[in-house]
Amino acid sequence: MVLTSTAQYKKLGDMYPAFVPVATNTPGSCTEGQTAEIRAGFTDAIKATQKAVEAINNLKNPPPKAFLNINKDRRKTWKRQAQLLKALFNINVDKDHPLGNNADANHVQSIFQRILNELDYDTNPALEWKYWQLCGDNWIHWKNPTEIDPSDPQVPQRRLVGSLKPDGAFFVHIRSRTQNIMRYRTIDNAPRVGNPMCWGANHAVTLRSLNVVTFCPGAFNRDSLGVTKNSINPGDAIGDKLTLAHLWIHELCHLINNFEDQDAVNTGGTVIPSQHANGWLLGTILARMATNRARQAPDIYALFATAVFFDNYGWGNGVAEE
């Protein structure tokens, strides 16, 4: 299914049931206010993802022909979308060479489409409560090798032996609102010991092995896509317009497309240690210097989708241009 017009937008409420409702006042639960923000941000993220699919469809054909001022706005939109595709994915398109059946553009479009298809509750009812959406990091705990393994029915006879990590393992404790169960599980792709998931600048974290997305305190108190769009002024940087929808798309690329955060590189193509290619500057450098990796970078997809949504300006250089 490829969405080609806003008239085909699905009922967004049919997509959110993919996420397990978590019992309140338990590890990982969100406040009422946080839940409202997360659901609104999710709705925005789906709208922006649909816009991204439509933008690539639009670029598969030449821009509308110039005829007085009738097609002026549509031609402007086409040009802005083409600039974004080049800047963020290094895919060339111009009025004389539309995308057509360009394989690279089809790949990028398929990443967005996979998110929509996976979360389409109407056609995929088996996904009900497949994913866990949590808040904070009080649902994950580090256990040292000398501590009792809470998942072992023979407690206290067996203790952790560090089968996943030599110095211990992480355990997850989540309670479902409907199933009323707790589950403890060792995982090996969590942050190292001493660093909670919501440390530093982390706004959200995904653990694919558990189908979990958790939002950290820094994710909240952001404007919606609509409010943000109406507040943009010429010269504003796209990097200053971080919304919960952007975070959702980034995390959905981890969750559904199995993408990893990509290491940033400098303009010479050398990897920048301990730096991910997040944000406009590092994302566009990665697109130029390591294009294949840019097409697997969650933040680049989030930037493209939100910039396409902010269609009252062009973002070809990362700042709002009329």
C-alpha cells in the first residue's frame, strides 16, 4: 500500500494499539500528561511518515509545468522535496530527471512504508500489544554476578554467572495492565553498568530484543508538529525544531527497521569517536561521505519526514528558506 494523498490517511488510533498498555504506578509507567504527549507525538509521527512517502512519490514524476501562477506552489514544493532528498540521502533529482523507478529512492521510501505497514492495525490485527512503550528507566536493573537471578525458579540456588556480560546482566521488570504479569529477562544490548538508559542527552531509547521504546524526561514539554510549523521563521534551523514526532520516527526506525545509530564522520570521511550522525550537519556530512550508512541512519529519516511536513519553508540547507 502506498499512500498518495492526505485523503487516504488512516485512522491513527488504529495504529497505537500496537503498544502494550502499562499498569500505572509500576516501573516504566508514564504519567497521564506524558501519555497524552506521547500519543499526540505518535499521531504526528505517522502523519509525517505518510508525508515522506508522498514526497518521494511526487518526485517520481516531473514537476508541474509552469503555467502563469497556477502551479507555482506545487513547483516550489517539488523543488524543496528534491533538495531534501539530495541533502539527506544523496539522491539526485531535478526537473529533467525525475526519480521514476530509482532504486535508491524506492529503498528510502520502503523504510517509511514499512513503519506504516507494521503499525497498520486494520490489516495486521495480530500486532495488538506487540510493542511496549514506557517512560524513564526504572524498569531496568543491573545485577552483579554475585546477586540472585530473579528469573530463576531455583532461587537462591543459582546465581548470575554473567553469561551475557562477564560482569553481570540487566534485568527488565514490566507489568502489563491487561495481563497483570511481571517479566524478568536478561538483555545484552542495554547501556553499560553505571549508566542508566536516560543518562546524558538521551531523550528516548529502543531495545529491539524486548520490543520496547522508552521516553526519557528530556523528551517531554515539546510543541506538536502543527504548532512548531506555525512558529517557524526564515533562518530558523531545523535542528532547533525537535519534536516528539521526530523522536518517535527515530525510535521506530530502530524498532521496526532494525537500524542502528550510525557513527558520525568528518568532511574527510573519518569516523568521529563516540559521536552519532544525529542532527542536520552530521547527517548531511554522512550522506555525502558514507551514503549507504546514511540510508540506515534513524535520525536522517526523522529529519526528512519532519522537514517535509514543515512544507511552508524550504530546508535544503538546514535552515528555513522562503
